Amino acid sequence: MNRAQKKSVVKMILAVILYISAEIFSANEFLSPALLIVPYILSYIVISYNVLIKAAVNIFHGQIFDENFLMAIASIGAFVLGEYSEGIAVMLFYNIGELFESVTVNKSRKSISELMNIRPDYANIERNGEIVKISPDEVEIGDIIIVKPGEKIPLDGVVSEGVSSINTSALTGESLPRDVGIGDEVISGCINLNGLIKIKVTKKFSESTVSKILELVENSSSKKASAEKFITKFARYYTPAVVIAAVLLSVIPPLVLNDSFTVWVKRALAFLVISCPCALVISVPVSFMGGLG
């Protein structure tokens, strides 16, 4: 985990410790109610200050209705109703989800950055009895390239001379080396481990395996998936509708049914939490990045 993720874990552990302390103090009947609520407030501030700050900043910029706003309203409402445990739990679970999202995205980014390292820098080719390094783009189909031990295979082809073992883990994920000899096909991006081999090129660099993979990754990461665009647009209209529905739920039933406002306000706050689209807003980009990685 990176520094921010470790900080998030420490914050959650501290909030849980404060919450447990609050539960222990609440059993002490000699302490005043005003003093008993202090550990709950401290636990809530520790676990939710980042969400509250984001909600305030977004409101200042005119972006009121988002998941941060919903979480802030629901948790603060829980405190107003005296349900301190519920208010803290809402923020705790939300932060756990955010942590999982961060870990998943960072792993995907790491996989993508490692993938960029498979791009070959040069190809060895024999000219006038000497081995010279040229750009893989200059190699033509049918040319014979030479791959020394420890070098990347720059282009797809067939082994025409020599035997060796190659590391294909960057492309296939297979940890065991693959033995190759005369007549075996090899793909670009793999690493030659021990023997010197000569390869007859069967594809131009632009059509090679490594070029195709890099092209797919670059194009995919530069464009949002259609599902991700839909969810972003969906949340823009869905969130205000949920807030309005929660307000109506807290006001209309008590007036019509002559019931307690406290009960229906609590139900409206619960409705806000379970209706928050953050699960969709988080899961779609995470699954997209995870699949890409």
C-alpha cells in the first residue's frame, strides 16, 4: 500500500478504537450524557473529516448532490437522532469501500506501467558481417534478427538458429520459462534468458504482438467505457431525485398518518444511505480499470 492508503487504514483503526472506548464509557452511569458523547464525536470526526470536507468544497463549487453530500447528511442526521453507532458505521464502511477502490486502481496502474516496459528499444541485425542495432520499425518481414541472452525479442517470428529459454511472463503471466528451438514461433516482448538465437521475422513491428497490446491499452485508457459514461450521467439526475424523495418521506407520512416525525426522519436518513449511487459510481470505474490492468 502507498502512503495515502496506509494513512487511511490508520485513520479507520483509530476511529474504531475511539468508538469502542465510547461504547465502554456509555456503560458508566456516573458520567454525564454530555461527556459520554465526546468519544463518539471524536470517532466520527476522525473517520469522516475527508468526506465532510469534500462535500463542503463541492457545495462551494455548485456540485451539491453527490455521494459525499448524501453520506454527510445521513451520518449527521443519525447523530441528531442519537444513533451515534449508525452514523460512525456508515462512514466507516464508506471509507473501507474507498480504500478497496484505491488499492484496485493502483494495482491496475502498476500493471499497465509494467506493461510499457515490454516495448523493445532496438533489434540486432547482421549487416556486412557486423551486428548493428536498428529501430524495430526498420526491420522487414523475412529479415533475420539476432537476440542475445538478456535481451527482449523485438518482433514476432520463427527461430531459425539456436536454442534457448524465454521468459513470457510479461505477456502470458506464465512464471516458468519456455524452451524454444529451430522452427518454434516466438512473440515480441518476451525476454531471451540464456542462449543466442536467430529469428526470421514474420510480422512488421506495427503488426507485432507487443505493438497490438500497447495500442489496445493506450486506446482503452484514453476513452471511458460507455457503461462508465452512463453511470456518471445517471448519478447526476438520480442523486437529486433521492434527496427530494427523502425530504418528502420525512414530511408527508407524519402529516398524513399523524405519526412521529422522529421515526420518519430516521427512515428518510436510512433511505438516503441505501439509495446512494456511490456503489455504482465506484464499482464501474474500478471494474473497468481492473479489467484493463
